[in-house]
Amino acid sequence: MISIHFLQSPASSLKSKNSGTPQGGIKKNLQPSVSSLLISLFILLGSSCITFAASQRLTIYTVNYPLAYFAERIGDDHVRVVFPAPEDADPAYWMPDKETVSRYQKADLILLNGAHYAKWVEKVTLPRAKMINTSRKFKDRYIRMTAEVTHSHGPGGEHAHEDAAFTIWLDFQLAVKQAKAIEKALSRKMPEQSDVFKKNLVALEKDLLNLDQGIREIVSIDKDKPFLASHPVYDYLQRKYSLNLESVHWEPDEEPSFNQWNELKEILREHPAKWMIWEGLPVQKSVEKLQESGINSLVFDPCGSRPDHGDFLTVMQTNIVNLRKAYN
């Protein structure tokens, strides 16, 4: 509580008595000044409180949306999470400009996915003390790619699937480990909020393990059921949940070429799948031509980018609903 006292000096008191101006007139002139001063002071104090509160938030930059979602859930109002990749870019292959890299450098924490995801990180200088590789402690569980396939899609241009598979979060138990790494990093930075972060982590872990259980229950209906995948991004999903899966290299927004259709026919001879899993909604001509071969389509969005609607949890819940259709 701040008290403000206005003291009248003897000189000013004499002046008010001896001058021709009534003392009431002096009060009338002072009142607007005092009111203005009080209003200004309260505005200043309020502004200072807002600035102070904002300064207590950690600024966190991430390389993909799943990490941003985990950080938002765990940090809540104590963090400002930024995932700057544009919506039409694949964050795994996106390259930020110099200004964006500079903002990463100034962040309190930089959350990395690991498994050589976002290779731009290896080409710029970032503060090592701020970088948190959320999968570092289980890097022995990375899935190593056996072959390199180069192709292009989206504004990112040509790229190759090589080295290690990186959609780690599609194994929801590994996603829990990534979330725990984030909680530890936040608690180190802001130990006074550690209890809040731990509580939020418990809620997030429960949601992720519910997703894990949901897929387990579905796949247990028929563990040998064959699937096709439009893109080799489901490695961790396949390994964790024992999906009988063969991948091609198709893009949802492009019609497959003549050669791609022929390659599919060769795969189907040994792998008679009746369902194709897509990263996103495929073009109608692809759906129709697959149906002519007795193959249905379903979407299982890896959600590496921020979705147009909902969030990571709702997207994964929708994925599970879509996957269930193949077992009905």
C-alpha cells in the first residue's frame, strides 16, 4: 500500500491567508492536479506490474509443433512458446532466415527433436546452454534408415529421407520422455514453478498414454493386417504398435506418376494391403484410383506442423478414430 501526503509549507500558508485569493480557490485549483497525479501513478504502477509479469515468462523456441504443444501444456502461463515455421513448410526440412535464427538465439530455451530433425540447427550457431535435445537420453532407440530416397514436395524443394527416422513422437511412450525432458528444462530455468510444471506434466503424460493405449487396443484386433503408407514417416508408429506396413513415396496433394502406380502393383503382390495411410487428405483422383484396386484411404496426420484446427491431442484422437475404420 502506497500512501501519498501533500504538505503545505508555512510560506504557502501565509500566502493563501494574505493574498486576495480565497483559500477555497487554491483548493479548487489543486484538486485537478492531485487527481491527475494519482491517475498517472496508478497507470504507471499497473503498467509496471504488467511488464514485470511478462518478464517472468520464459521464451521458448521449438523446431516442430509437437514440442511446442508439450511446452505449452507444461509451462502454461509461465512460458511464451514460439514455433516460427510457416504453415506450408515441412519443419523437418525448413530453413529459417537470419532474422528468425537471431530470435532463436535470443530465446531462453530452444527445444530440439533430435534424430537430425531440422538439419538447419547444425548449420548455424546457437547457444549450447539453451539447446535441449528432447530425445538425447534415448538416442539408442532411434530408428536408422536402411536406404536413402531423394524426392521433393512443398516449398522446401528436394530432400532425402536418410540417416535416422525422426517422427519420434508417434511412439507415444517416447513422446512422454520428450515431455519429461521439457519439464526438467523448465524447472531448471524457473525452479519456483517446478511444482506447477510437474503437475502439468502428469496431465500431459496421462493424455499421451491414453493415445498409446487406444492404438494398442485397435491393432490387437488383427496384428497381421497389412497397410500401405503414402510416405516413410511412420517408422516409430510401426515399430511401437507392430503395424504390418509398407511405405511408398507419394504426396497427398499430388497425383502419383505412372511409375509410382507400377511400383505399387509390385508391392501389392507380396503385401496385399486394403488400406493406404496418408499424412494428409489426398487428392480425389488418387482415392478413386486406389478404390478401383480395392484399396481404401485413411488419414493419420503426424502433426509436425501446427494444425489448422484443434491441437496435437485432438489431431491424434482423430487419427485413432480414422485408424479404427480399417479394423471395422
